[in-house]
Amino acid sequence: MADKTSFTKEEWTLLLESPMMAGMAVTAADPSGLWGLLKESFASGNALAKAISDPGANPLVKALATDFSTSEARSAARDGLKAKFANSQVADIKAKSIEALRQVSAVLEAKAPGDAPAFRSWLRQISQTTAEAANEGGLLGFGGVQVSDAEKATLTEISGALGV
């Protein structure tokens, strides 16, 4: 089974960023106001917390989530995301996130082929949970739809980038 030592520092940082990018791509596809943004932003954090406590979680997912609980790993992910998205427009964030997820998939396939399917499925689930976290449209979170057409299209793009 792969762990942090199976990857270069840059590759591991890309993996650390990936749960946030899986959610950010969906959020950027159809921004849903402050309350929706807050709900959607919690999806990746919840996924990381669940992975740590889930005895059935894939070992690489669990290793990443455990490492993410350290301030050093969170700083590396934050700094990497800031560099990737500096001066980006919303549409750029979506496109850059999907491209980064494509890179994550390639790194996983090259360095951790046994863990790759479970890790990619986990990222796809984060994007789905993010899409379902807040209603789109409506007024003050009432009405609207659970997952907008733009989010559905983005989920399809994410699935393609991850190969799931």
C-alpha cells in the first residue's frame, strides 16, 4: 500500500490539495451565495475527518487525511492552492481544479495503482457531496434545486478527469 513516502513532496502536496479542489470545482461551477458557499466548503473538511475515523477507509486516503490534520500539511495545501489560484476568475478556478484532478489521477496511477481507484472514488464522492450541500437558486436557501445543471456538468467533467 502506498503512503506519503511513495510520492515526491510536490506530488504529496498535489494529493493534499485534491479534496479541496474536488469541492472547489463544483462550487465555482455555480456559486450559491455566502450560506451555500459555507455549506459547500465544509464538504471536503468533513470528508477528511470521516476518513480518519473510518476503519474501512482506503489506507492512502486515511494516510492523507491523517497528514492533513497536521499544521505543516495544511500550510502546504493552502500555499499550493493560493499559488494555483492567484488572480483567477471563478471559471478559471473550475478549469484549474479539474486539470489538477486529472494530474492527481495520473500520479495515483503511476505511484499507487492499487490505491488509485479508491482514492479517485473518494474525490468524486467529495465533489458529489459538495454539489448536494446547498440548494441552487431559490431565495435564502429555500426552493431551487439540489444540484444545478452547471454542477451536474462539472461532476461529469470531474468523473472524466478522475477516470471514474
